[in-house]
Amino acid sequence: MAPRPIEVVRFIARNSKRAAISIVGGVLVLGGLAMLVLPGPGILVIALGFAVLGTEYAWAATALERTKRGAEAAGRKATGAARAAGRRVRRNGG
């Protein structure tokens, strides 16, 4: 029995959506990786790419959570370093 035309259209629409999400998410992740060594918000773009990919893939949702935790840890570390530097400057009269 041949598939009905509506079934073919649904199949194409479903798979083209998944392909588009894969391409857009992959480009964002790769662009974010490049921005880690080039000027730009690399971690933010990587997280955005994983968020896009996470709409279709469970592994990407897990990677997004891991990326969020890493970014939060880096932010805490940077905040602590900035506070320590500020204390040293005030203590040295600068």
C-alpha cells in the first residue's frame, strides 16, 4: 500500500525541521567554539547552540546543563578574583 500524500508531506516537514535545528544549533556551537579564541561571547553562543539542539536531542539538553554549571562556576571564580584584587588595591593605597 502506497503512502498517502499527506503522510509524505508530514514526513518531509518533520525531518526538515530536525535537519534545520541540527544545522542551526551546530553552526551556533561551532561559532561559539571559535569565539573562545576570537573576540566574542563564546560561552553564551555555545549555550545558545545547545539550547537550540536541546529541542530535538536529549544529549544536547544535558550538555546545556553542563555548560550552564561551568559558566556559573567561572563567574563565581571571576567575581572572587575581582573582589580580591579590589581589596589589594585598597590596602596598598592605589
